[in-house]
Amino acid sequence: MAPPGRLGDCRGCRLVCGLGLLGAGGYVFASARRLMRKTGAAPGPGTVGQIVFALGLASWGVVMLVNPETKSPTK
């Protein structure tokens, strides 16, 4: 978790980081799909790993945009 002064309070920083991670995930996913279309074969472990990595990047971007830390009640 980031300290409150670094990324927690800056809405613009969260927007830029979240959209950047979503874009990176989309790029990695598109390159894996392009490779699958080009070869026409079933995806190998490298391509599957690339798709999983792309989904991880995209989900990290969504978490940055949604900011669940501020929406949860504090204890």
C-alpha cells in the first residue's frame, strides 16, 4: 500500500497510472492475439503466460482507477 501522501490523495496520478496500466495490458494482450492469428496454431505456454500477464496489468489498472482503499470503512 502506498502512503497517503504519495498516491492516495492525488486523483490525477491515479488516473494517469490506471490508464497507463490498462493501455499496457491492452498492448500486451493485442500482441499475444496477433501472434496467435499469425501462426494459426493453438496457443503455447508462452502465449498463455503473456495473456495472463496482460490481464494482471489491466486488473491492476482498474484497481488504481477505482481506488478501493478510500471506499472501505476505516477501523
